[in-house]
Amino acid sequence: MPHSPNCPSLEATPASSPTPGGRRRSPSRASTAKSAGCASSSSWWPTWRWLRRAEPRTGTVSTEERLAGRRGGTAGRPASPAVGLSIYSRAYRSRLVEALINDHEKLHRFLGAENFQTLAEAYVISHPSRVRSLRHYGTQFPEFLEGSNHPDAARISALGAFERLLLDVYDAEFANQPDYEQLSRLPPEHWPALQLSIHPSARLFSDAHGAVAAWQACNNPEFSLPQEAAKTEQSALTWIVWRDRPRVCQFRHLGDDERSAL
């Protein structure tokens, strides 16, 4: 007997019956197809096949049509090569912009999402990727910002350069760092011949545009534009940036005597 279109949901599967050997036998597919007000059938599978063949209701879009729309084509027809290339090009550029956002989190916050997006897209157009790793794609981004028409180009360029410096410090060569206790245990007679070297991750950063102050302001959860941006001081300082043993970047400004010694 054919299935009724108005057939309600299937009833619970009846309990299995025991066999002479003590094992319980699973019910047949025919016993699971009974439903209230519906005739039984030899298998439940044709029911689902009938449901899958049902035509979409008026005003709905089939799965095939939705997929075709995403590909830029029509139902049953793939997108043209030109459309496919356009989709790939937009996705490729978006991935490069995303890489710049990841590398310049504070600059993104300082400029705001819309302004950063505009500058990043202009950089992507004028600087096609020629590196194998996205880690190095934004190397020229600070220089690009300095030559942009942004009213605060010098400071955003310096902020971008500081963030790239932090990336270089984080990825720098590893080396042991003696702490105060280790140095205090050295015999006094070893000190005259002792030679100290700067850690491979240490970098100097000359800041004449308040980039570090802007970075610290953006690191504040309550940072807001443009009030906080106006408060960042523009003082010429030399900063030393290094990576400590937990692989966390540290920085502090140097006095004139420390800068001369280095």
C-alpha cells in the first residue's frame, strides 16, 4: 500500500524479542514503519526517498540554486572563469588585509577599522605579495603609511614600525639569559675578564612621534578615539625592546648614559 502524504511521525521502535538461545533479536525494518493512521510497509527507506523527491514549496530556493548563487552561476551551470577569478582575487586580497590586521592590532585600533581597511587595501594593491610567508608581507607597511596622505602619517608609520619590531623581537634567535642570582654566584676573580653580550632579541627603537605612547594607549581596554589619540605625547625617546624567557616582549626607554653605552 502506498504511503500517505499526511502520515505523522513514526512511532517508537517496538522492543526486540528473545531468541531460543537467550539473545535478543532486533526488530525488522517492517516493524519500525508503523505509524498512527498509516499503513505499514516492508521498509522505511522508500518513505525518506519520497520525502527527498518532494518539490520545494513556493517561494523557497533549492540547495542546488543556493550553491549556484554562491558560485556566481545559475542552477546546473558553474560560474564562468572570469567570475571565478574575480571571486578568488577578492578572497586573496581579503586574506592579505587580514594578515596586516593580525600583525598590527594596536594600529588597527588606533586608526579605527574603516580607516585601517582603506590603507591596508591600498597597500595590498600597490604591494603584491612576493614572500612565501604572510609573516613578512607587511614589512614595507610602515614605509607605505609614511608616504600616505593620512593627516597623522608620521605617527601611524612609527606605530606600525614599532609593532613590526615587536614581531622581529619575538621571532629572534633564542639565547640563555643569566639572572641576578646566577651572576651573584660568580667568583670575584672572574669579573675582570667577564664579557657580557647583548641578547640576540634586543633591539633599539628611536621614537620621535610618540609611537610607544600610542601603543600603550591602545593597549588600554578603555581606549577610545579621538580623545585618547590626542593625549599621546610626542617625545623623542630611545627604547630598548627584548624578549624574556617566557617569550614575552618587554621594553623600556633608555637614559642618555645607557644609550651611549649601547
